[in-house]
Amino acid sequence: MGERKGTNLYYPPDYDPRVGGLNKFLGTHALRERARKLHMGILIIRFEMPYNIWCNGCGNHIGMGVRYNAEKKKIGMYYSTPLYQFRMKCHLCDNHFEIKTDPANLDYVIVSGARRQENRWDPKENEQIVPETKEVSHRLYDDAMYKLEHKVEDKKIAKSRDKVLESAISLNDATWKDDYSSNCALRSVFRAKKKELKKKQGLNQLLLNKSGLKIDLVEEHEDDVKTAKLLIDNTKKGTVDTTPLKKLVSIVRSKNKTKNKMKNISQSLLKRKINTSKQILPKIDIATSSKSANISTSLVSYDGSSTDTEA
């Protein structure tokens, strides 16, 4: 992106080319925010994780290839090769981890804040091609007799593995020599399976529509079919014990009867109360009652004494 920013730039009217350039005139750096710590010897770069690690701060796994904005600085030299150290912040917590280059072993080394995930095995166990060590490569370059012996051993290993390679090639030719027929066979198998699945889905949908349920049906099992047949046979013969079901039905019926009785009683009581209240309440005339009633008043004198008089 930095290379593209040099073209199609806006030059203000007060720009003076004698200053030396647009960045110097504006007082900015060509790398913008990436160079904010350049006076400390630190450059902000985009760093890609070289291998799987575990963060020491949150304990989460960070996979190989995850990218971070890292602070890059030079920490030394390995002969004529500079050693760089990268400091970055975990995207899942506030922990920082540092990784430096190791040109001697062509690798990266974790300095602090994380630990490497170890997934190592012996390649000879998996019959992989094992790269030569530095000692062997030096001897092959310097010692002609050792180089000849090494070639003889390689030829012996190749002869011992010829049979395995031939069997693998013959198996591959037998299955994939006629591509059209093998492809047709696979497609026919897939079609048959697809038809079976569609048929099962249709039957399941019919069953759900009849029962009015909205659930995911599980595939039928032989044990379930057997138990269902046994239950049907026992019900036909009358050997199934239905006493607990009868008890439940009787209990439910008795509860319903008691609820109905209580409702009838409460309604009858309410009716009786209403009738009695109508009979007991007297008809009072407000005008006559106010004239015949005795009213007592208290007259308070100016000196604070009170006298009761009847009107």
C-alpha cells in the first residue's frame, strides 16, 4: 500500500517544492502509522504466526497463519544475518508475546508470553523421506567414499520398496483404469441411497401429520420393533395389567366430581347471601331521620373552656 500512496497525491496551493517532498512539507512519514516508533528503532509490520502456540495469558490456542500487527526491532547479528524480534498482543486477552528469528536452525524461537505446541514424531515410523542432517550432508560433500557407500544403501532401500510401490500402482490401475465405469458405479450407489432417504422422509412426514407432532423422528431399531409387537400381542390376549391405568382414570373422575360439587355449593351460598341482605336492609328516609336525630355540638369559649349543649 505504501508504494501506491506516492501517486495521485493532492498538492496544496502553498506547497513549496524546495522543501524536498510532500511528506517533509506536511511533516509526516511515508509509512504513516507504521513508523510512529521509528525513533526507537521499532517498525510496525504485519506478522504471520509461523507455528501453533498456546497463549500464557488466557491459555487459548493460536493457530499457524494467524496475523498480527507486530513491533519489529533488530536485536543482534548472526554472522552477517541480522536477528529480529517481534512483539505482538494476543487478540483474545491483554497478554503480549515475543518471538525472535533463529537463522542458525532456520526457525523461530518464542522469547516470552507463549509456548509452542509440540506435534513432533519420527518420520521413519510413517515411512516418510527423512532429510539428511548437517553432519551427513557435510560428509557427503567432503568424503567421496562415504558418498559412494551412501548411494549403495539408497539403492538397496529402493529395491526393498519396489514391491510395495508396484502393488499400490496395480491397485490404483485396477480401480481407476476405466474412469467411466467406476464413476457410473459410484453414481448408481448414490442414487439408490438418495431414493431410500427420500422414501423414509416421506413416511416420517406422513406419520407426523397424522399424530400432529413436530419432532425429529429417530431411525427404527430392531429392538423397538420387537417390543412393539410384544405389547400388541399382550393387549390382544388380555395379559397386560391395566389396573394402574384404571386407578388413574378413577382418581381423575373423582377429582372432577368434587370440583363440580364445590362450584354448585359456592353458587348456592352466594344466592342465599344476596336474598338475606335484601330482606334485612331497612328502608330509611333521610329527611325524617335528620329531623328526629339528636345532634350534640361543642361550643368553645374565648378563654379556652368548652360547654356541651343539646339542640
